[in-house]
Amino acid sequence: MEISKKQLKFDKAYLRIAKEWGKLSHCKRKQVGAIIVKDRMIISDGYNGTPSGFENNCEDHEGFTKWYVLHAEANAILKVARSTQSCEGATLYITLSPCKDCSKLIHQAGIKRVVYEQSYKDNSGIEFLQKAGVVTTHLDNINHNE
């Protein structure tokens, strides 16, 4: 799918916002940010971290990520679930491509497009989304000054 210059400009801007949002994460290993946009309006945001009410440390004493840490896109989707908004037809902007578990959430939430900056080590999440008809766009090394 060809992206217009105008759409590409918006995609890069929303990815920059997602990147800034990821900096709020307390995770040491990787900070990931996500923004959900519908009708050119940000309806949700999220970053990877522990559930509400838990300590902010994402890694255990050995440096491994705790099993209950939520991914950025899951946090953003769950935030929408607690609101009056809907993800139906929305676009998810995320700094790291989704894992296979989050890809199921993205599809079930009705998100129709995913724009990501970096590729996750396992590509099966992106492959699942493509099979499900979700449009995926990889914008690697975006110019953050545009």
C-alpha cells in the first residue's frame, strides 16, 4: 500500500509522540511507547510497565523482565477499554513491533493499521496481523526533526 506524503508526515509525527511516551516507562531493558489514533485524534496512549498499584520496577534482581509487566500496546488498548472510546478502525503507532500475544489483542480490538519503528526479535506478531488483514507499516530510522 502506497502512503501519501501527507500520511507519512502524520505517521512520523505520531511515532515521535509514541517514542516520547515510551520514555515514561520505568523498564530498564527497553522502553516502548504506543499511541492509538482514530480520525486524526489520539484516543489512547501507553508504555510498557507494571500494572496499576504495583511497584514500578519491571525487572527482577537478576535483570529479567517480570512476568506481569504489560506491553505498551496492551496498556493503550486496555485504557481504551476503560473509556467510552472504541479502537474500531484505529491506527496503532508503536516504537517496537508487537509480539504475537499483543497482536491478538490488536486484531480483536478492531485496530486496522499498525505503524512501528523497530522490529521485535520475533516477527510472528506482524505476520499474524498481516494474515488478519491489518495493514502494517515499518518506518525504521525516522527523522525525529521533521
